[in-house]
Amino acid sequence: MAQRQRVGRRSANQAWLITGPLVVLATIWATAIGLVDGQPAGAWADAGLILGVFVAAEVAVFHFVVRRQGYFITINEIPLTLAFFYLPTLMVVFVFTVGAIITQLRRHSAPVKAGFNVAKTAAATSLAGLVLLAFPPMEGVGPGTWGILFAAVSTSTLVTLAAVAGVHTLVQGTQAGIEVLRTAGIGLITAAINVVVGLTIVIVLSVTLWAALLLAALAVVLVLVYRSYARFLRQHRMLSDLYDLTRAISEAPQGGSLADALLGRVRAMMQAEYATLWLPAQGRHPEVLLSARVDDSGLLDIAPAPAEVRALVRKDGGQTVALGARLGGDEGLRQTLREARVKDVIITPLRSGRAVVGSLEVVNRMGDLGQFTSGDVRMLETIAAHTGVAVENSRLVDRLRYDAYHDGLTALANRRRITEALEESVAVRAPGEVVAVLLFDIDRLRDVNESLGHAAGDKLLAEVASRLRRHAPPAALVGRVGGDEFVVNLRAESAEAATDLAIQLREQVRDPMVFGALTLDVDMAIGVAVHPDHGSDPATLLQRADVAATSAKAMPGGVQLFSAGLESRSVRRLELAGDLRRALDNDDLEVYFQPKVLLTDRRLVGVECLARWEHPAHGAVAPEDFVAVAEHTGQLGRLTEAVLREGLRRCRDWADADRPLSVAVNLSPRTLIDPGFPARVEALLGEYGVAPEQVTFEIKEDSVVGPTERPMPTLRRLRDLGVRLSVDDFGTGYSSLSYLRRLPVHEVKIDRTFVQGMATDPGDLAIVRAVVALSLQFGLTVVAEGVESELTLELLKEMGCEVGQGFLFSRPLPYERLEAWFGARTESEPTPLGEVRRLRAVT
């Protein structure tokens, strides 16, 4: 906290402007007394006695509480009344001036303060003496004497009040002087009472001097009673102040206001010049060093106690450090304090459990004679215990607030913080700019967790978070909103600028990540949504960015700006979930068959079974849509079984018609990790009486060619059943042929994108040629998808590719049309084994 300047406070040396005139006036008035009354003679014993009484009265300050209002009472007027009655006037001035000097020396007052107090006393008694001499000489102790003494002592009191008000006005400002005069009423009443007491003592002593013994006894009793009362009052005040302090600490709002609620009260309770709170830097919490100083309304970022003394509280488990005249302590440390102009100090540790988290200290007991005692040490330790709990609770609340808005793994903003930030950004968007949401969906995190463990997955996420923080614009807010989803929220000039930034960030984050001896290539899809084009509330923007990210997974660049068509497709998939369940219940899905042809003689050797769905309201539903719906709604197993059942039934029919054809069925990655799937396949083969070698399961390359081993048990069990296994769309995933050596597969299907381009693209031709050659070396059957021209067919035959499928032969057909196609597209050809029907080329 920045140091706050004092308001309206001048140098204490300004008091000399009052002290000087007071000295001059005291000299003049004392000289006048000497000229009028002559030189004092005799009565030196009485003077010495009254001097002792005056010094004692200066030291004694009585504190009383009336209706919760505190009052400080002095009895200076009593010895002054006695002095004016028993001593010559000039001797009174001399005695009280000497008494003031003795008192100031005893208090070790600063020169400016001591000079003012001595000059004030001398001037007040001198003028009071002149007033006394202005009246006729006192005779006896009757009412006349009372009036004369009352007038003289009242004059001294008024001069003292005027001098004090003047010096406060000069040093602290006009308001301080007015405050002295405003609160002077109680002091004047007290002065009057003191004069009455003094007159009573004079009357009693005038009867007999032996009454002094009774008065002394009475004084002793009153002192003892007052000491008991003062002890009780002090304990009551301390308990009350401690209660108020505890309540203030507990009611102080969080967020840095603990010091404001604490230090001023502690300084006042301990009657110290300074009260300081020190909290060293810890974790996310910076160092705090704040002090409350007397006469300052705010807190200062300074502390008078030397740092080496404060550091002692953190040594040896944290012990209270107390140094001073009445506290003792190491002499070397006390010398250090004296060099720092510190009279005494108490520093006690603040604890959180057994750990020391800081310290609370008070410096310089108020008053020239004031000193901290062992009781003050115990009180400050009690306060420190409450303060330590408050600090711990404050930091706990701060930690809970931090945890509520941040992700525990990456320390990024979480979904709640991102949502609030989006609300703020949308509310204050400037004209001509957009509020962009970039949602990053990390690919293959599940594979990393399954193959390398969740610790590796956590490291990957932490590294992605670090890169996003490092490369995102400074004004952007980076957060993690899901297991593998990150968000960057920022302002941009346009949706196109936000998309360009997403492309740059994707390239920067996708750099290989090295974890020890392991290097990971991480891919990701990014969806972009902007306000106001794509929504006005955080939930809508995040949802549409998620929709765009899902679509981006199928995009070559991996970045997709949201459009209404994407959401309609997503909403449509959601609507299809219930309809798909009913379609499976009612057998409304149809299976189409695409022929697979032996390239050497164009003989039909099998078909691929493909699910098709004609929705009553939406028409034909794309397979990727309802397969995705089935996968996310837990209906994929039923869908796969429905296609397999239809394929096995038709396979049985063709075998009974003496036209044996194999059937191929696609399997999803989720099916490959279902341990019960091979048993269901075995049961269906037995139910339809189909030989296992007549069935081929086609698996996407990225389902089996990769770091995870989870599909391998299912693949081995399927191979043990005798069914054939095929790697579908080979070349679009890892494209590592070495994986084929360890996979229990029989067949490789080359992706259509390479087959369709091989006639015109040398690169595609080289890839197909390499796949065919190495697959044959491994003893695998090669199937080419996407055969659409005679040139492609001839090139494949030349390479040794055995089987093909594509539009050159036929599109996928329902069963009835397949039968018609088979009759129309084949012709009989005699062979040594009989007639064989071969396909005619489709032109």
C-alpha cells in the first residue's frame, strides 16, 4: 500500500513560537512579583514538601469511566492551592518551575516538549501570583481566602489551557486547537473540584497539623482503592477492546482489508506509537508490510523496528521478541533498537497451524514514561492468535475463490471464469470489433491416457496450456472448459481475423512435445464463434464454438468458423437419437450391398454391407450422421448387429442358391473394445449357419494402427473364430506399413482418395504401388476402393491388386436391385469347372 501523507500536520519545532513568548511573559511577571512582594525568605522546608507533592501530582494521572465515557483527571491544582496559601508568591513560581523541570527530566521529554511545559508552568504560576497579589492579603481560612485562592488557581488553569490550545493550533492545525477548547469543560470542572479539595486540606491543617497524618492515611487509602479500580478498569477495557477487535476482524470483508480493520485498533489497545503487520511472500500472496501510526488516519508501508529483529520471530519455531526497559532482552538487540530510535518493541508470530506466516508488532509505548510490560506481551500474543486465524481464513477464502475460477491441473481459467469474462466482454464490446471464442479440441488424448497413463495425459494438457498462454495475445483469456477442450477468449477486428489467429495458434501448439524419451505429435480441431454474429450470451457462444470444433475434425485445416448449417446438422443429430431407437425397434433400417470384384477375371466374390436409413420426415440420413448418433447414445451395438444379421441372412440365401458370396461389415472403434462382441459373432454364425471365412470385418485404420493395444484382444478372438479382418481406408491414418506385421488381419483396403487419383497423380500412384507390394509380401489380400475407370483397373491389375470395388462395377444397392443387377451385368463363360458368370464393365 502506498504511504499516505499526513494532513495538516507541521513540524513539532513550531512549538518554540509559543514557548518563546511564554518564557518572556513568565520572566516579566516573575520580576513584577519580585518588585511587589519582595524576595522570598524562610519556608524552605515547606517549599521542599510542596515541591515533592507537586512532582507526585504531575506523575499521577487518574482514569475514570462514566457511562462508557473515559476521563483523565490530574490533581495539579491541589499543590498549587497549598503553595499559594503557605509560601511566598515568588517562591511558588520558583518551586513550580523547578518541579516542571524535574518532571520533564524524569520523563526524558524531547527538548521542544520539555521547554514548552516548563515555560507554560512558569508563565501560568507567575500570572496567577500577580492575580493573588492584586487582592488584599489573606487572613484566616474564611470565604475571602477561598475566593482569592480560587481566582489565582483558576488563572493558572486558564493560562495553561490557552497555551495548550495555542500549541496544538500551531503544530496540528486550527481544528486541533478548537478540539482542545471544545473538550476543556470537564478539565475546568475538575480544576474547580481540585481547588475545593485543596481548600479543604488548608482548613483541616489550620485546625491542627496532626491532621496531616489523617490526610496522608486517607491519601494512601484512596491510592490503593484507585489502583484496584484502575486494574479492574484496565482488564475490563482490554476484554472489551479484544472483543471489539475480534468482531471487527471477523466482519472485515475479504480482499486485503484485514490490516485496515486490525492495525488501528491494535495500536490504540496497546497504547503504542506504531502497530505493524508483516506477512512475508508466500505462494501467490505478495509480501505485506503495513503500519498504523499515531496521528495518521491511513496505513503506511513502513515499519520502525529493524528487519533483523523482525526476522527473529521465524527462527526456532517462532518465539515472541520483547525488548525494552521493563522487558529486558539481548543487549545487542536493544542497542540496535536505540540506533533505530526505538524505545521498546514487542513482535509476536502469526501462526497457521505450526507454521509461522508472519508477525504482529507494536513499537514505542505512548508517553515519555510509558513502557511495555509482560502483561502487554501476553495481550499481544492473544491478539496475534486471533489474527493468525483471520489470516489463515482469509487465505483459505482466497484459495477457494481462486479454485472456483481456475482449473486445478493447468491453472487456467475454468468454465465459470470464461463464462463471466464472456459476459463482461459482450457487455462492453466496442463498435467495429467482435468478441471471439476459439475452442481447441485436443485429438487422441484418450489414446495417450490408455497407452501411457493419465500422468502422461496430464503432462500433455499442461504443455498445451503453457503453449496457449505463451502464444495467445496478451489481452486474451485462456481457459480449460473440459477434459480435452481449451478456450481462448479475445477481441478481434472480424471473424476472419479470429479464424486466422486460430490457424496460427494451431500451428504453434501442434509442434512436437517431448516428454523424456518420448515425442508426441498432438493434433487438434478448433471451432470459432464470434459475437454478435453467432450469439449474444456465453452459453450460446461456447456451444456454437463446440459445434464448429466437432465439424473441424473432418476439415483438412482443422479450423472451422461456425455457421448456421453446422448447428442445424448438430440439432438434427440430436433429434435423430430417439428416432433411431424406434427405427431399430421396428427394423426400419435397410442394408445395401456394394459388389467386390476379382480384378483378374471380374468375377463377383463378395459384397460390402452398408446401413441406410430413410427417415419419414428428413428423408435419407447420411450414414456418418446416424452412426455418430448411435455411437453417442449407446445404440451402436444394436446397429452393428442389425447390419451383421442382414448380411448373414443374405449370405445364407446366396449359399443355398449355389452362388456363395462373402459379406463384409464395418466395425467401429468402440465395438473393438467390447469384450462380448466375439461371443455374439460366434452365436450369429451358428444361428445362420454361415462359415466364418465368409465374413469379413472392416476396421478403420486409426482404430487398430496406433499406440493403444486395447483392440488387440478382440481382434485376436475374432481371428480365432475364423472370420477375416480387413484394415479399411488404409493410408489416411498413421500410414505405417510396419504395423501390418503385428496386426492379426487378412486384408488391406486402400483408401479411395489414392485409388481415384492414381491415374493422374504420380504421388498417389507411388503410394498405391507401395501398399500393394508390401501387403503382398506380408501375405495380405489387397482391396482397392473407388475403382471408377478402366485405366485404374488395368493399373491395379498390373500391380497385383486382387479385388476392387467402385462405381465402375456398381453403386451400393438394396438386395432386390442387387439381384437384378447381377443378372443384367454378368454373362456366362465356360470354364473347365463349368460355367462362370463374369461382370461386364460398366460404361
